[in-house]
Amino acid sequence: MTPADIIAQYGPREAMEYDVAIVGAGPAGLAAAIRMKQLAAVQGKEISVVVLEKGSEPGAHILSGAVMDQRALTELFPDWTERGAPLNTPVSEDRFYLLTETRGILNPHWMLPNCFDNAGYYIVSLAKVVRWLAGQAEALGVEIFPGFAAAEVLYDERGAVKGVATGNLGIGKDGEPGANFQLGMELHAKYTLFAEGARGHLGKQVIARFGLDAGRDPQTWGIGIKEVWELDPSKHVPGLVLHSAGWPLDNGTYGGGFMYHFEDCQVSLGLVVGLGYSNPYLEPFQEFQRYKTHPTIRTFLEGGKRLAYGARAINASGLQSLPKLVFPGGALIGCDAGFLNAPRIKGSHAAIKTGMLAADATFDAVVAGRQQDELAEYPAAFERSWLYEELHRARNFKPYLDKGLVVGGVLFGIDQLVLRGKAPWTLHRSQADYEKLRPAAECTPIAYPKPDGTITFDKLSSVFLSNTNHEENQPAHLTLKDAGVPVSVNLARFAGPESRYCPAGVYEFVKAEDGSGADRLQINAQNCVHCKTCDIKDPTQNIVWVTPEGGGGPNYGSM
């Protein structure tokens, strides 16, 4: 049965009315909800706000480095220290290394642009920060529904967004309602804010429907692969922030590594690999495993223990790729729009700030009796904000890096150190990441070493540490527009890159069971960590990520 058939037979769906509906209980969505409730309290007004979260709890699907610039948080809660916000480890030292295969060259601090200066900031678990924000929001009267995935955008008769609907529960693999079937519900709102994070499923649809990316540069992305380790206490340096560029990535592949030392002798360790890479044999997960074997990194890890694993796509484009932020009935906030500052490797402060800016415009509109129109004051306020100035200074970072690590790094250094980000030119990009993949016949295969089980590991044991779980009998949430394309095009022309760019072992090419010897793509959807890489990097754009049942996916405790 199609979703429409199910509604026709079992509907209508129950509808709940709110002033504002927010999709995603991350930093942006929760900051927006909190800000609106704060404004209502100050002005003696009432405003009903609901937040939908597809994870089992707020923070369950949150993954970030993370070194946090607390500027926006301080604007939201000037007394965040007294309130017990989990910002416990101030940055004590910055190190930036240029890695060759065998050496780590430490860059003098005075040679680095200001964007790499983390003095005064905090190393955090963003998942923990989000759980704290959720508690603050609920104390203000915000309704948060964890485990409910927003699966559909609802439109009124004029074509304006009027809310969202959650997915049906208890649908079997055959698409038929099972014994535990439960019809999804509709949440109607005067305004709907989309705060799903990078490559949001519904945000992507809204951008396409309203043409919000017209005239903008294509978004560019990276995949961040991260582990949490407990170190030998003698090797732990509380507050140390270590960044690196270079090996194991080649000069033409954007990316870099990080290691952040926070409390309890633990570190966040990761590698960001730009998804504009050209060699289909490149495997981001394996590049991360290689990264850990570099002497500069390995010396910290030896004698330690891996505790957690996860992966997530991140925006890396900048100002030129931001879509129009508003449309009839709602707005895009946080990484759903692409506000991450790539050279600073920071996005949570931008998410909180844009959530607040959108909240100001939304609250004023609701109080004025408006609904389902465009919140024009939100983008106007963004252009007047310190965040716009910050992103404007960084706007040429990715276009410079497209020229290669060495040349691009030098040009960006001049841009920041000499011109202070105020160059009289703005560079643009024209190709999407998936368009940059070259045919396998033009590329050299990459031989990756086998995992040693101590420093390096395989995908399946890593996915186990992400606490990923999906109801096995539900329909696969990784769908194909054309089931024949993975073999006839992706495998034949690009050597099946989906089996390598996925960091969770979801996609594998196997032989058909009919004895014909033909290849077929097997999708192990239960392994999916919701990173969205497949939806971005598939060279034919044939894979479409849709929402699984709410509560499924990873369950990150401290990522």
C-alpha cells in the first residue's frame, strides 16, 4: 500500500494545532524554541511551540567535534554557567600540524589565521549540550516529542507550508500495516522551522519546491567520522585542541583531522573528508583508520581504549551556498540551511544564533496575528548580525581549497592574515560534489591495510559502538529511484562507490542468488547511522534517504 492508500483506509490522521512547529531538537531547533518562550515570558504573551525529534531522545543523533564558541549560547542564556551547562573543559592549548606520511610538522601559532585560534572556547560533547538545552526548553513550556520522525511537509491550499506529519509506525517490509500499526499524526502550525541538521530530508524538499537555492553556488559537503577514546592518563592533556591537514588525504582532497582532550581522560578524535573527492576508490572510513596510525596521533592512542563511534555529513560551503532562508509558512535554520563555518570547524554557535534570529521574527509575526507568510525579518536580521560578518570573512575558504591543499592553503592564509577576510572579490563554485567523481578506469585503486583491532577497526564493530538500531521489519529508508542504476552505472562506471563512501557498511555488491553470477546491490539499512553521505555523494543521485520509524538509528551518548 502507498502512504496515500494507508491514509485513505485508516485516516484521517489526528491533527494537533500549534503556533510554531520545529523539526529537529538540535542546537538550532531548541534555541529557537527557547527564545520564543523567553520572549513570551517577557512580554506576557502565550505562544505554543512543539519540537519533533526523530532520535530516541534529544542528542541521540547529534555528532560534532566539538570545540564550542559560546557567544550565541551566552546571548541565549547569560547565566549558562549557573544553570549547569555542560561546558566543562576550557581550551588550554592549540596545535596545528601539517602531516606527511611519517612526520608531523607543527605550525607556529603566529602563522595561523585567527579562525584557528580557540582560546577562550570550550571542548564539549554536543550531544550533552543538546540534552541540557532540551531540559531548559521543557522548563519553559516547550513540548518536545522524541522518537517522532517528521516524514512529510504539509501545505495549505495556497501552497504555503502549514506543518508536518509524522511517519506511520508498524509498517512491514512489504509496505502493509502490521499488528502494531499506528497512523502518523499531523502537526499544524502558523510557522514551521526546519532544523534537521545537514542535508535535512524535509529541508531538501522545501528547498526544491520553492527554488530556494536558485542563483546560489552548489552546497559542498564533508563527512566527519569520529571516535571517542579513553587515554592513558599520562598522555591526556586537558583542554588540548589538535588539528591537522595533509596525510592521509591527497593534495586535491579537502579535509583534516582533529583531536580534542576533554574531561575524564577522554578525547574526541576524527577526520573530515570532503565529499568532492574524485577517486571512487577512496574510502573515508579507511582514511580515518589510516589517520590514527600516524605517529603524531598514534602516540596518544596507544594504551587507550575506544569507547564510541559515529559519522555525520557536514556543510562546508559558506555564504555563497546559503539558500533563501524563508518561504511561505516557515524557515530554514542551522545546518539545514548550511551555516557551518568551515575554516573554524564550528557550527553550533551559528545554529544557536540562527535559531534565535528566526525565533525573533516568528514570535513577532505570531503576536501580530500573521500566519503562513514569509518571515522576511529573519534573513534581514541575519545580514545585520555578527554571524553574517563572520561567514563573510570566511566566504572564500572552500573556493581557495578547491585549488588544492598547498596552493589553497597559502591563498587562504593571505586572505585572512593580510586582507583580514576583506578581499574585494568573492569566489564561486559551479560543481556539486557528486559531479566530481571520475570513472574508475581513470583512477588508481587504493589498498587499505587490514584493521589491527587495537588502533584500527572494521566498520561493523564500529557501528556496534554507535548503538544503532532499526526495527528490522520496517521498509528500508534508503530508497532507489531506479533499482537497475547501481549495477548498470555505478558499479560498471565508478566501481560501486556506495560500498566505500558509506561509513557503516550499508551498501554492498553481492552475487544474485539465482546462480546467474550477476551482481546486485544489497542495502543493509539496519546499519545506517543517518549520516546522509549516500544521499549526497551518489554519482547518479539515485539514492534517496527517507525517514525511518522514529527512535531508530544511532544512539549517541557523548558524541
